[in-house]
Amino acid sequence: MSKPRILVTRNVFPEVIDRLAQHFELETNPQDDLWSQEELARRLADKDGAFTTGSHRIDPAVLAASPRLKIVANMAVGYNNFDVEAMTAAGVQATNTPDVLTETTADFGFALLMATARRITESEHYLRAGQWTRWSYDMFAGGEVHGSTLGILGMGRIGQGIARRGAHGFGMNVIYHNRSRLSPELEAECKARYVGKDELLAQADHLVLVLPYSAASHHAIGAAEIARMKPTATLINIARGGIVDDAALATALKEKRIAAAGLDVFEGEPSVHPGLLEVPNVVLTPHIASATVPTRLAMANLAADNLIAFFEKGAPLTPVNTPAKV
């Protein structure tokens, strides 16, 4: 009996490729080329499954060109590169990699908050440029972290991790807004208080975005929302590009309507809005919140586990949808 045919769309850990090769006939991408959607569809035409990252969109055109496709395993907790509705209708299983990156991503979110509040990137550039010649009382004086108000928009696993770090580690007053309120037990564990979105915007000294991207959350933070924030506030986005209106944010930073921003994700990434590159009061990182070797390896292994479990046991470990029978 022939093995299922799997396309691995990006270069990943050799040990994960070796695991997959024990179960499947593989086509890999060791050069890590960024294929067009047309090239992706061509390569998927004779495949039973795919191992993807957020780089490639599984859309109706790709699905129509892939009649054998049964499962796509994303090496990410987010899956906004999937048209889940179209995949479900086409009978294609979608999976993601939750949980394994929660704590690492929460670590990074808090690191980005601190770097933004304390103007670390801005001051390092100043030092490297040879501009540091003397001390002054207000040189790169930033915002306080300990004891300040931490606002979290999106209180899933990662949001809760950030809340715990702020409340227990830095004595922060934690407020949050979410589509649904947490249980009293989780609120107590995170020392977090539920508030409406307008109150969250108005009260937060540091606002961290950790909500999933969807049509409903597109530009959830735009010019109107930024206008409700304190002029001393910082805005941190470790969620997904498109949740923030990057153009509106660049203007607000330039005009100092908020103090600073820290961004790990961007609209249209890897492109970055040019206005964000022109202002000093923003910390920019290239979508690396989950980037530790152990965590990225765990994500890759979970994506592989989903493929193996699907073909050998009939069900993946972390499904996103329940495909229609076709």
C-alpha cells in the first residue's frame, strides 16, 4: 500500500522531516523558496496532505486545484492563512498548534512591553550612533511598568500568561476585554478584572493585543480607538497584522498621541508600513514571539503529529474544523 503524499511548504527542522518520512512520501522545500499561490496549487495537485506555515493561504482556488487534499497542518496557533469555511466545505481538515507556544509567546509579549515602555531600542540606537555624551535627568525617561495598569485585549491562553506575569511579577493592575468573560477562578488566578472595550482603552497604561485575526477584528485598533488611549500609553501587538490600522498608528506615534508602540506583527508582512520605520518611538520585531528553538521544534512536531494521527488513526490531535463529507 502506497504512503500518503505530503507537501512540506517551507524548510523545517531536519529531525521533523525525518519523522514525517517514516510515514509519508514527501515533497519538501529545503531551499525555503516562497512559492506563489499558483505554484502552491500546482504542487498540491497530487498531494493528500500539507504541512504549512502562515506563509501560504489555503483558499478556494488552491482547494479547487487539489482534489486529493485531505488535511493541512499549520505550524502555528493562528490560522488566518486558512479559508476555514472553504476547507470545511471541501472536506479538508485544518489543524493548528495551540498550547505549545503559550508561555514562550507570553514571555516575548512582556519583553516587548518592557522594551517599549523603557525605550530600550530607541536608547540603544542613540548610544550606537555615538550621541551619548552626558547624563541628563530626563534622558530616555519612559513609562513605569511595575504598579501600572496592564490592559489586555483578547484573554485566551497567551493573554492569561501575560496577565499572570504582570500581576504576580510586577504588581500591575490587570484589566481585560474579551468576547466572553473568564470564569471567576481564572480571573482570580490572573488577578484580572473584566471591563468594556472603551474602559480598557481609557485606563490602560500598557495595552497588549492578543486576539485572533478575523474579519470582525480587522482594524480593531484604529484612529478612533487610539484617540481614546492615554497620551502616555503604550500599545503592544503580538497577535496578528491587520488587527491594528498600521497607518493610523504611525500617524499617532509621529504626533505623539500615544507614547510608544511595540509591534511583532504587521499588515501585509513581511512588508512594514513606511511610516512606522520613520518614527523613533516604536519597537519593531519580525514576527518572532514564538521563536525559541524548543518552542518552534514543539510546534513543528505537533503539526507532524496531526498529520500522522489523521492518516493512521482517523483524527488529528488539534483540529480547527469538522470537515464536510465529500
